[in-house]
Amino acid sequence: MKTLLKNGKIYDGSGKEPFIGDVLIENDRITKVGENISDEADKVIDLTGLSVSSGFIDGHSHNDWFAIKNDPVPYFEPFIRQGITTFVTGNCGLSTVGFDKDCPNVDKMGGGLFFFKDTTGKYGEVEDYFSAVDKRCPGNIAVLVGHGSARAAVSGYKNGKLTESEEKEMLGILEKALQQGACGISLGLMYEPGLYSDINELKKVARLCIKYNKPLTVHPRACSAISMAYPQLLGRSHLLRALDELVEIAKGTNLKLQYSHAIFVGKRSLKDKDEFVRIIKKLREDGVDAGFDIYDECLGVSVITVVLPTWYQGMSVEERKKPINRIKLSALIKATALLLGFNFNDIQIAYIGEGYEKYEGKTVHQIAKEEGLSDLNAYLKLCELSDFKGRVNMGPYSTPEIISEFSHNDNCTYMTDAWVEEHGIQNPAIYDCYPKFLRDSLLGTGDTMAKTVRKMTGAIADRFMIKDRGYVREGCFADLTVFDESELRKATPDRTCSFGIDKVFVNGEMLVDGESFDAEKAAKAGRALPIA
């Protein structure tokens, strides 16, 4: 099957300026790129007035958990509709891989965010996982092996240093995953059990990445000026303390260090932005291959307990009701909120549980006012109604100004860090995160269009060594996104749908054509991407 795309403005993924030309697809590959291609084709599509690039790559995804669903298509459709064809998954230490077949701790995987529910199976080894998803989901899947998953596999949620035998077993699991094609290792130092890891353990994990020349992606211990990760409320920002830890892990090496989702939670954290950039720059000057990624959102998704200390969660219902514990909790939350620069009007309820849909889309402050409660008591009520497992959207995590500045940074790449939820309010990044990056470029707040496209295609492919993807070149796989720059420019974003994306091809199969989405083809379009 040959398809000829004619007269498109081609962004080839290199960052070079676009050119008007044609792209010839034969089966799943690009066979020619150039001007006035005259080869016979089964289908000719005129792209006059439209732009074409390699299919976008989501540089930070958790869709490894959804690629093994019995029906993965609904979980991928909104991403495909915004032009994303490939996903770098397994982030934040919470991968679906990283355990042996007889692992007794599979229920500890996912950090309370992700679960083996309605899946075709549990595939702890990378080779088995790739066999399960290849040609069985809509997008191409590269997978990081999660340090948290491997640690949980050998010791559950053990608080403290691993024994020598446990550490050896964990490192063996991680190394085996790298040998089988994992594209790197991910750390999730804000989640159990990653948060219990000390610096020496993390250095050994980093050495594996150096050995195999693969990235170490990191969800740091803190993304805010104040957090529950460090006992000191005053002094150096917790976000910067967490970054200092990464400097310690990487110093003196050529580690490919990828700082996940460069965000600054709470207004008081925004001041850390300049020092964050300086530290990344200094790491690179010292030989560390440091980079970071962002999404085009100012809000973020979190668990409802994000500002609730673990000591309170662990109490019995009776202990929680004791006045002394309520006073202590109230003082701590008020101090944290003051130091962070947010309040309960900044926490929007996304999901509490079935039967509590009336709370969805409202802030904690709104709910408190409606029910005649204090903000704190309303918050605690919502925590308890959700069994401390509710989901919230909150912010600020960033600002338009920071997104604009970071978009111009050559060490920055793009991602969504989003997934489709079964219930409640969705993360808006599932719908239009990448079109918004393109729109920013056209409106002058983002980087040039050529560089913007690179940061969501070729730069990510290079970073994770994804061969023959991310570029519009002869021999590359036919993952292509066609977009309309005039539509992108005039669109209204954040409407629970994509915009400006005209066509999307995954391995030569056209899944999106205008408003239509071919779910039947999508079910078999994606490929597993083992990285040698």
C-alpha cells in the first residue's frame, strides 16, 4: 500500500526550517521525501495549506498501564487525536515492568495511582510486556523500568535501607530490564517505596544507566518550596534540596539525567525557577547530560492527600478526632499553605468516589461554603469519604511566563504526564497539550515552530534512542501528524478536545482524518519499541 502526501509544509524533526514537499509512504515506512514526487500511489492526499511532521512523542507518559488494558483504544484516542503517536512510559518509578513472574508484591506496584485492572495480564519482564503490547494498542510504546517497582518487588514498602541481598536482587531486576530493551530507569522519590531510598542506593541505580548509556528520569522528592519530604520548614527550598540530591547522584559522571515535569507547586515556589535553570546549566557544563521536560498546563493532578502528613493518615478514626491531633494538623497545614502560597480555593476535586459526583469540579473552599464547614474540616471530610484515595487538580504548578521561558530552553522537551481516568474530571493535558505548544509558537510566546516540533519529535527520539522515529526521513517509520497552522492560531484551547490536528498516521495507518477516528485500525497500529 502506497500513500503519497503532496504539497505539505514539512517539519522534519531536526529543528531546521520547513520546506514545501511530498512524502511517500509504503506500508509502514517513509520511502521518499522531496519535491514533486511522481511515483504511482494507491492514495494521493493533497496537503496544500497544511503542515506535516513526524508523529509527536510524549516524553513522559504512564500509558504503559493502559496499553495492556483489555480494550486500550479509549485510553489512547485523545492522545492520538492531538497528534501523539509514540509514548515514553514507565515514569516516576511506577512502571508495569520490574518484577519476576513469581513476585509476591505485585499489589505494591503503581504507587496507589495505577492498578492491574481489566488488563490482559501482568507482565513484569520487559520482553513479556513488549510481546503483550506489540500491534495490540494504538500507539508505539517505549518503556522505562521503574526503580520503585523493582524495589517494591523485593521488599514491598520497606521503610529504610535495603539489605545487601535485597539491593543486589533489585539491581539485578533493573539491569535485566535494560538488557531486554527498557529505554532507561525511572525514579519516583515522592512515592512509596522510592521515597525510602538513600543516596548510595540511588547512585548504584544511576551507574546502571551510565553502563547502558540510557537515561535516568527523576520525579524528585519535592516539587515545592515546602513539602513533607524534609522536616525543616525554613532554610533552603525543598525543591532545591531535592535538586541538590540529583547533583550529588550525577556529579563526576556523564549520566543522562532527565528531570521530570519541571514544575513549581505553590506561588512561593515560583521563585526557585531561576536557580533551577542555573543548576541544570551547571550540570551540563560539568559533563552531565542533564535535561528536563514540561507540559503546557499551569495546573496538575495529584492525590487528595497531597497536603496531608502521613502520621495523620496512619491514625485510627478515634485518634484523628482527638482535639490535640486536629490542632496539630491544622497548624501544620496552615503553615504549609502559607509557606507554599496556596489555599483550599486552589484545590479542585476531580474524583472522590461513586455517589459523590456532586463534588467534582468544585474547589474545597466552595464545598466548605456550601456545607457550612471550615475549609480544613471540608478537606478532611473529602479525604475520609474517598478513603484517602481521592483525586484533585491543583495549582499553580507553573505560569504562562515560565512555560514560555522554558519552551525556549534547548535542554527542554515536551510531554503530557497525563492519562485517562475511569471517573471524574480529567486532566486537561489528555486533550490538547501538544496543540497548545504549537499554538504558543504561532502566537509568539513559544519557541520557533521548527524548534517546537523538534522538542516533541526528534529531540525526544534522540534522548531515548528511539530508532527510526521522530523524523520525516526516508527509511523512518510512517508516524506522521498533519496540522493546520491557521486553525491552531485561532483556536480556543482547553475545551476537552483537540484542535488544529488534521490527520494522524501510526506506522502508515491513518487513524485520524479530520473529526473521524478509526478505532478498528487503532487497536492494532502501535508497536513495541525495545531499545538496544
